[in-house]
Amino acid sequence: MLHARTAVSLNQLLAALPPSCAVESMLLTYDMAEQESISRSFQEIFKRFRRLDVLVNNAGIMEPAKLGMISQAALSRTLEVNLAAAILHMQGAAKLMTRSGGGAIVNMSSIVGRYGFEGQVPYAASKAGLIGATLSAAKELAAQRIRVNAIAPGYIETELNSQHNEEVHGQNLARVRMGRMGQPEDVAHLVRFLASDAADYITGQVIGVDGGMSL
Amino acid sequence: MENKLQNIFASSLGVPFESINDDLRYSEIPEWDSVAHMTLVAAIEEAFDIMIDAEDVIEMGSFAKAKLIVAKYLAP
């Protein structure tokens, strides 16, 4: 199952998948802030597949602003999408995974959730919250053989990080000991590992993918 | 459906079948606590092959309400 706000990006992703990934796919399009849509999607998954093996909570928004310039609306939006929606997805996934004997949940946190970053208070709070949610869910769901882990990417070349100006980009890059931005694939490799049976005894972990940025 | 649901309530909560009626409410008997509630919901889902949303799990505060909720999920 692939999820995004609009079908356009999903269809592009689907078209780019290699033949080895030629399996039955189900596209789900909804806004992460719509709780009813989340419930409806899990009902659809249940009706069509009767099970769920892996959930990757990857959606996220960031609206940089200094502390004194954070609006209530931006704060609510960030917490809703980055944290509340991820928890609701874990809730739905855990139900399906429990029925089929287990599964793996991977939550996309951030280096900012562990160490903070100036100008990103709501984003950092949401990602720190996601770490707390990950650890709690891991404790609660281990008995059902559901593993819950979080990834804390550093400075990765994504749409989210394209908002920075040259000065900020330079400052960020200077903090990365390996001297380059991470690529989405660097993170995807860990997602694949954590979702696989090779990680069968790993739960409740927060793993950095940051090229030494956190050192 | 009602009879089947009564059986599930009785076996999940460990109470006599005859004690299951519309007036039976969550936490009004010691057998129906939060832990038993999750067991009960799982048993209902299994028996009727449905998946109940979290909001409905929370709303399921009586046998009468449980009947309405299950009927909703069984509706075509």
C-alpha cells in the first residue's frame, strides 16, 4: 500500500518501481490530518488484504520559525501531521498486525527530535514526541510480536530540506562529519532492514542515519 | 446476531449468559474492566470478521451499544 496526499506522486512512484516489485498495489490518498480518512483506509486494507505486515510512518511537515513567531495554527498542524497522525496509524496497524500474528512499524523521527534545532521548535517537539510514542508502543506491542522502531535521519537531500537558503545549507553541511548530505536511499536501506525478518529481535530503538552529524 | 454477541460477552467476560442484557454497562461489573474490554473487542472482531475503529471501541460502553456498533460493521 502506498499513501500520499495526492495520487500524482503515488503513480509516479508506482511507475518507477522495478519489475521485482511487481506486486499488487493499493494507492491510498488522504490528508494525514483527517482522522476519519485514516480509519477508512485501515478498513479498506482489512477488507482487501485482511492483514498488514509493515507500517512506515514517513509523512512530515516542517514550518521553520523562531520561537516568537510560531502561530497556533502552525503548531497544531505540525503536531497533528507529524505526531498525532503517526500514532493513529500505529493504532490501526497494531490492530491488523495483532490479528495476523505480528509485524513491524518504522517511525520516521529526526535528529532534530533528539538534539533540537534553532527555528524548529514545533518540528523538534513533534519528532521528539514520536520517539516517546515509539518507545511506548514498542513496550506495549512486543508481546503481540509487533516491533516498533524509529529512525532519526540527519541532513538528507529531500524536499523538506530544500527550503534552506545557502547560508543555512552551508552551516548544516559543516556539521556532517562525512561531508555530504544523506540521500533518501541511505534512509530507505534502514527502513527495509527494520521492516525485514533480519531485524526480528530489534524493537524500541531509535537509530540515527546522519553521517556523523550527531557526533 | 444478538445471541451470538451474548455468547461472546459471556465467554469473554466470564459471566453467565443470562446476565448479558441491554443494561449491562462497562465497568459496572468487575469482570468488564479495560483489560477485559480489549479481549472482548478482539473476540467480537474475530467472530464477526470485522475490524472495529478505535472510536467505536471507546464508545462500546454497554451491550446495547455493542449491538448497534456490530450491526453497523455488518451492514453491506
